[in-house]
Amino acid sequence: TYSDSSTLTKNRRPTVNNFNKQRPAGRKEASNATPNFALLPHPIYLKESVTIIMCTTPPSSSYQHMSPPPSRTYPNMTKGSSFVPLPRPSLRAQKQRLTSILLDSATTLFVLYFLYHNPNYLNPWSLPNATLWLGGFILIRCAIAFYDHLVVCLIDSCFKCKVLPTREPGAPPVRYVELDTRSLVYLCLNAFNEYAFVMRLTHYLSQGGMFQALPLKLSEVSLGNTLLALGIIFVSMDMLYAPLHHLMHLPSLYPLIHKHHHRQHFPTRGYLDAGNEHPIEHMIGIICVWFALMTAELMMPSLLCLGDKLWYEDAGLSVLSSPSEWVRGGGVHAITAFIFFQLHAALAMMNHS
């Protein structure tokens, strides 16, 4: 990726000698170590402060892409000094920090207010004591951890898939971020939210859905409430999640919510990297799942009524259907909902493994 010529062409990085020619006179080198050209990253240009970032140590034979990032060298550092002056945050960064604090505080107050007035949200099954509730929580966490490893083992054993270029031996280093305190807090909050979601979903299915018409028996399985309903669920979820995901990438919202999830450039931990997101983003995902499930539950009967109406009219017959028949619910079988969540979880784990 380096050129020995004095001119720089497109898609080529400058050599160290050419870079030194472009530097202002009178500046000392940060280090006399000979750089490893295979690992030398792009030079970083900052205002009058930082020199080149170099990685002078070759990577290890295994997991070289998970090596820690190189350290920064400042001209005003003395030999043997461990103090690194931090740049003063800009006014824009300070405003983003203040906005993030206000958003998190307002969200916390809203959640506490909501739980105070709706205590059954975390316990829709009305479990009699906290021991059973915590026991169910531990059971769900163990099941998710087991399923995370099961998905990877099944993919490795059943399919001969090629790994991504960043996973191949000899690949260039990629920034790998460990789980910090904020990530652990987010994972804990999202775990409790997931547990409440699983409890509410199972309770919703056991009660027959929105209009107590959702089929539960195997004898009620049909092509409409399985394959067709599964397709409607996936399409409905993407129709809502795609624009919301786009909104979270807008410059005004990205640093407040979605940026934390993209801190990890090299996801390898499966569920831990998939669920390491802001609680607001996690709640947006759960809302999209509910929207998709209820849309399919209501849409399938409407499509069936529309099909019957068109068939009877084509045969020259008249059919009478009340408006309630078009939105009677029950268009999704409970097995279909279970299969959807298994596929949804497996895809999320594979995308971050």
C-alpha cells in the first residue's frame, strides 16, 4: 500500500520519507524506532500537537486484529513521563454531553413514573414472590447464553461459510473495544427489559392475542397463519425499524443514542455486542417487534376477507361480511411467533459474532 515515488497517487499512502518532507521544519521525531510498514496506519493531522501514530510491534500470531490500539506520542512529553495532556472538549462536544445527560435523566424519570403507575408491567403473570421472579430472570439469561453458543456451533457445523476479511489470518488490525462500565449498565438494564418483554409476550400469546382469537392448537396450523404471517412479520418490522434506524443515524441524534452501539468496530461476543446499546434504542427495537406481531395478527384476517370477496365477485356471487370480520385478529399462530423470535435472535447474534 506504499509508494516509493515522490508523488502521491490516488488510494496510496505516503511513505515516511515523503511525510517527513511535508512536515514543518524544526519539529523533532517522536520516536527513533523503525516503523513496521505493514502496520503503519494513516498519519493523523492535528493542530500543532500530535505527531504520527505508529505501531512498531508486529502482531501476534493469533487474534492479531484484537491487539490494543497504538499509544499516542505528544511532542511536549518528556522521556519517561506517563502524563498525556487531554485536549479540551469543544463547545459542540459540551453541548452534546449536556443534551445526553438531560435525555437520560428525562428517560429515567419517565420510566420510574410509568412503573409506579403500572407495576404489572414487570410481572404480567402476577408471580407471588420475588424469588420466582428472579428465578425466571436467571433462567432466561442462561437460555440466551446457551442459544448464543448454539447458533454459532450450528452455523459452523452445518455450513461451510467463509469468514469476513477482518477475521482471516494476517488481516490488518481492527479496533476492538472492551466492555466498559457504561456498557455493563446498559446490558443490565436491557436484560431486565428483555425479561419483561418475554413475560409479556408469553402472557399475550396465552391469552389469545389482541382479541382472544390467536390460535394455539396444532390442529389450527394453516399456510396463512404460519408462512404468510411470518413474511408479514418480517416485512412489517423492517418497514418501521428501517426509518427509525435512519433517524438514529442523523447527526443530531446519533451521538445521543446510537453512537454507543457503534463504538465496537469488531463485534465478536454475539449477544453481548448485539445487546450493548442505549436503553432507548433497545426499547425502540421492542416496539418494532410488537408492531410487527400485531400487524400480522390483524392483516391476515383482512387479506383472507379480501380474497373471499374477490373470489365470490369473480364467480358472480355476493358475499356479506361485517366490518368486524376484517379486523377480528388471530391471523398468527403461536408457533409462528415463536419461530420468528428464534430467527430474529439468531440473526442478531450472528451479526455480532
